[in-house]
Amino acid sequence: MRKGSRLIFFEFNRASRMYFTLLTVMFFTQILGFFVMSKGYMGQVEHYIRTYGLDIPAIQEAIGIFSPEQIIQSPWVMAPLSLCIVYMIAYTFFIWYRDWYGANVFIYRLFMLPVSRTYVFISKAVTILLMVIGIIAFQLFVLYIGKWIIAGNIPIDFRGSLSMLDIVMGFNYLTIFFPFTTVQFFTLFGGMFIFITIVFTAILLERSFHLKGIIYGLMYIIGSIVLLISPSITEIILQRSFVYPAEMFWIQVGLFLISAYISIRVSTYLLEKKVHV
Amino acid sequence: MIKHWKTIGLVVFVSIIFSLFYVQMSREVETYPTFTLETTEGNVEVVHPITLYGDFHTGEHTHLFSYNLQETMYVQQMPSLERLNGFYKYAEMERLEQLYPAYMRGKVDDVSMYTESDLYVVQADMDWGTYKNDEPVNMAFNLSVLHKELQKEARMTIEIPKRDQSSFISLEKMYAVGEDLHIVTSHSHDSDHGLTVFDLRVYTIQLDRGKIGSTDVIYTWEQEDFTEDIRVAPIENHDSILADQRMLLLKAIVEEDTDIENDLQISKNQTEKVSYELIAYDFRTKSLDTFKLPSQVKDGAEFISYEDNSDVFLIQENQEKLEVIEWQLGSDEQPGPLMVPTNNPVHSYTTSYQGEYLYIYVNSKAPNKNIGEIHVLYVPTGEWVYAGNLMSNRPLKDEEEVIIHSIE
């Protein structure tokens, strides 16, 4: 356990410089967005008051009230968040390939460590997961600050709901990355961890069998996805369902655990027997 | 430890932010209004069996809630695992799930797709088939039939006769009676004159044989200018013997260039001149009777209940008030409407007929904490036996609104 956590510290340290740089960029861009957009809105309000002498209801009618959704869906928030998402997708591959193609063949040193290679695998997966959760938590943190900025700049008559629930729902389809309950938290990040292990296994297949490994890797990903969504596929093909929704949830949990187990076993085998340095 | 401050710091940061987030989430839901029922008249026990379902609109988002006269529960407060089975608990679905848990496993949560006789429970839906040369082919009824005594389920695909496979078929209603299932469908196709022709048909399916016993076209009309509209009366009382005997069809004849409301429950502008006829189709004799509805019935009137050979109950809005009309089917008498004793102008309403009680919930246009009113009619005597006000624990803000949309 201790060895495993050391590996996680080690992996995270290697990624931290770029990671914190991204978070910093995200912070300043988004905070700037909150200032610029809320001030811009109040500029409009003042313009209407000075030029036309309108009262509050008339202004609300003319330009609408300011909704945090406007900022959230603007490039000020979306661009840095998308950058982080793209970075994390890329880093999921980079975390392995760097060890082969970096300045030193670092994977050689990793394999020489007196720990099971399964730890190497899991520590990399946990690092990725931790970074993803960190980004989401950081996004929430920025939203808290953004909320204060809006509340400070825009009077209550001109702004929409500043409840965190309403603000987060402004992310539309990206809302799925914000778990509203602890069950959702474990479902979302558990599922994410399993998906990471599947992608890692595919990478290790490629590292083990090279060109053929790419095909094996793709087949592995497709096979895993088919396994995970097999209950839904069955329902679509047979055009009927067989279980209650709660039962379906537990079947999915079981399939995810099976998938994780298979990925870890296959990866351990590859790391111990097949991977070339 | 200190040299690993980055990782440890991130973990601590994540823990703090998510803890804060969850604490705030639960606190936010606590700022939503909660409700109590203040009885103004009658015995509160009459309303104990019901649950109100509604929406709380914050101006930007909508939050679903239920109120069972003891506690208000928002969807966010419902345990996640329970929520998987859906937020709305339809009394009829719960009853079927309790009685036939194995049969109901994997079935859709749509009350209108089920019917029950003393022998069978049936779930039916349409299989739209495929298109060949722009013509629909292989349209069928998909049935899932439970023999109640044997507890055996059979699945059937019953092809709709080729001659009936017109351009559009919709399944309107179904009634299981003994060993028969009556499926009412609406068909539309283009006539030779380029007009759309509609017809209503009843397919009688023998459930023990899994075959269509008879097909009857019970009503046909050409829809030239949308002044005529036929609907199967929305009678939701599952225990009604109406299903065994007679089906009611509502025919609305509206003056030209006026719109017809799609949903009888929605009513706003009642000024158009509309006359109604009620067509009763008897499953036993396969005969049709047409009745002229009392002249007090307006566009937007909603059927509440009808038991065979008994009175038809309708509800409608009339100048910001609600009125219930009780009418003996076929009678020439012009019954006086029974006014729902509301205290505030009606914004919208919903009804539920349970046992011998008619529950009417009225969303009021009342200020402050008064969200709406509940009135209960004891149908056999026509007496109002209960009245109560639904009160919010706090006044609603200008942009907030609470709408109760169903009673279960």
C-alpha cells in the first residue's frame, strides 16, 4: 500500500507542473470572464438608465436578467475547461508513452523497482483519476468565486439564481461530470477509473505486440465497451427490458467490476510477461 | 510527507470542495418551499391516501417534488438508488408491481399501456413495422399477456390486417374484458379527393388464441378544415365497468378558422362556439349511439368519470371558476353545474377520481403563501366533503412558481 502510494506521489509529481499551469490558466481566464461579462452587463444597464431613463422592470424587459449560464456557456469558461479535458485525454496516453519515448527509457527503471508491476499500473490510473477529480473540484471552486463576483457586481434585481445547483446545471451536457450526490460521485468516478484501466490495457497491448497490438488494443476497447453496454444492447435488439431499473443498476455495477478485474489481470500479465522495453 | 505536499494538497482540496458542495446542495434544497395542508372544511382523513406531484419553478430551472400531506420531498432529496425506479409513483403501476412483480419486471412505466380483466393483465403497444415503396408493412400489436390464475406470461405479435395498414395508425385505448382485448385505433389516410380520411376502429383480440376475432370500423370522417375533431374520452378509472361495456367518444364540432385544443385538460380561451356530441360505442352489441351534450359543456371540458348506465361527470373552467357537470348519459335534461367552491381565481387544475371521491386540486392565482386549494367531492351524494389550502412555508418570489400537476 505504502509502495503504491509512493508511486502515486511520484507519478503526480511528474505531471504536476503542466497540471498546475493549466489550472492557473483556467483560474485566471474564468475569473476574468466573470468580471468582464458581469461588468459588461452592468454597463448595458447603466446605458439604458442614462440614455433612456428606464426603470428596473423596463430594463429587465429590454436586456433580460443576467444569468450565470451566460458566463458558463461562454468561451471564458468553456475554452479553458475544454483545454483541461483535452489535456487529460492526451495525458492518459502520454503517461505511458513518455516512459518509453522520453529522454531516458524510464519504463526500464520503473520495472526495476522492487514492487509488483500491478502497482505501477494502478498508480498511473489513480493519478489520472485524481487529476480529473481535481479539475472538477477546481472548476467548482472557481464557480464559488465567480458567484461572489456576480453577486458583487450585479444587483439582485438584475441577476438570476445564484444557487450552485442552478449554476452547475448551466453546463448542460457537461453537467454529468458534476456528481450531485455521493452515490453519483462513486458511480461517475468509479466508472471513469474503469474506463482508464481499459484504455491502459489497450496501450499495454500495443506496447507488447506493436502493430498487431494496435488491433488487439482496439478490439479490447470495443470488446470492453460491448461488455459494459451489453444489457442495453440486449434490450435494443430484443426490444424489451428484462429487469427493474434498480436491478439494471446493480447489473451494470457488476459488469464494471468484472471489466476492471479483467483489465487489471490482463495488464498485469502483459507488464510481467509481454511488454518490451 | 512534506515532499509530497502537491498530491496531499490536491486530495485535501478535492475533499474540502466536494464536502462544501454537498453541504451546500442539501442546504439549497432546504431553501425550496415546503408545504402544509390547512383544512378549512371537512375531515382531513379523506385526503390521506393522496400524493400531490408538482414542479417548483425558480425562474430558470424546474425542480420536481411530491407532497404526501406529511412531507415535501424534492427529487434531489430522494435517495439515489430509489430514484432509479423513477420519481413519480403512479398508484396503478405500484399496484400492478405489487401484485405481479415477475410480470412487471422490465415493463415500461406507462399506465396507459396496461389493461386488466378478471382473467388477464395485458400490456399492449404498436409495432410500426417497416416501409416498403413508401407503404407501411408489417404493422402489428405487441402484446404481453399475463394469465392471472396460472401466473404465466405470453408474448404475442399480432399483425394488423394488410387492408388496414393505412398511412398512420395510432393506438388510442385498450380494454380487456374477460378473454377479449378491445384495441381502439385511429387511422388516417388520403382519400381520392386529396382529403385526409380518419376512422376509428376496434380490434377485438381473443387472448386465449392470440388472434384478431373481429375488426369494426366504428366511425369515419373526412377532415377538410379541422372543424371536426374526435377523441376517445380520457377516462382513467381503471376499475370502471365502462371498460367492459361502453366506450365514449367525444366529437367536437368547431366553427371554421378556429383552433381545436389538442389536450382536453388545457383550456384557456372558451369563447369559440363549439358543440359537442358524445358517441357511445357498445362492445357487447357493437352499436353506436350519439348523444347531444348539454349546452353548458364548453370547449376544454374534461371527462372525469363514467360508469356504465350511470352519470357522466365533466369538469370545466368558467370565468376563472371551476364547475363540475353531472349528466345522465342521453338525458335531455340540462343539469345545473356544480361550482367548485374555490376562493381564488383558477390558474390551472388537475383531478383524480379514486373510489367514490373526486379530488380536485386548483393551482390558484393567490398571493403570498397560498399555493392552491384541494376540494373533494363525494360523488354518490354530490357533496363537497373536504376543502383545504396548500400553504407554502414561505412567500414565493416574483420569478418563482409552484404548479401541482397530478394527484396520485
